[in-house]
Amino acid sequence: MSRPVAVVTGSSSGIGEAITSTLISQGWTVRGVSRRAPSIESPFYSHITADLTDSHAINRVARQLLSDHTTIDALINNAGVGHFAPHEELSVEQIEELVKLNLLAPLLLSKHLLAIVTGKQIRL
């Protein structure tokens, strides 16, 4: 019997690393995506290094996931960033990072990986 496959973004630390460890202990295979590799060592874990604020990197990740797996059972969009200051004090770069990582990346990854579920071809 094969293990279900989950993709977890932000798997290198914090909540993402905890989610990854828990899934592995519960019988899942996990494909992690983050800017740096985590300390997780398991035959049921593999990692893709990517900066999810870059839409080209998201496309590369999606292509790699689509070529590596015939099925993905769960996508956990955990990666995120927070800048905590009054809005008028945030730089344009900080606002762009918030939107790219917290909104655009989950939307694009979900769109691309739905191709596995639906069997539809996507253009990356």
C-alpha cells in the first residue's frame, strides 16, 4: 500500500516543520518546499529549494512536482511572511513580499497542482 503524498510549503522551520514531521509520523510521504533545507531526515521526505515570492520559481516547483508524482493528496500552503508596522510605514518591497508569498504563491501552486487531480494539461 502506498503512502499518501503531501506538499508542504515553508517546511524548513516552525509550523511547517512540525506539520511535516507529524505527517511523516502518520504515514505520509512529504515533499517540502522552502528557501532553505530543513533538518528533517526521513526516507519519506524530500525537499525542493525555492523562493516562493518568485513566480518563475513557483512554475519550476510545479513542474518538478508534476514530473515526480502521479498523485498529490494534500497541499499545505504554510509558507508566509508578516511585516508588523502601521501600513504607511511599510515599504513597497515589504507590501510586494506580503502579497507574493501570502496570496500569489498559494493561488499559483493550487492552480498548478490541481492539474494532477483533474488530469488537465496546464501551461507553465
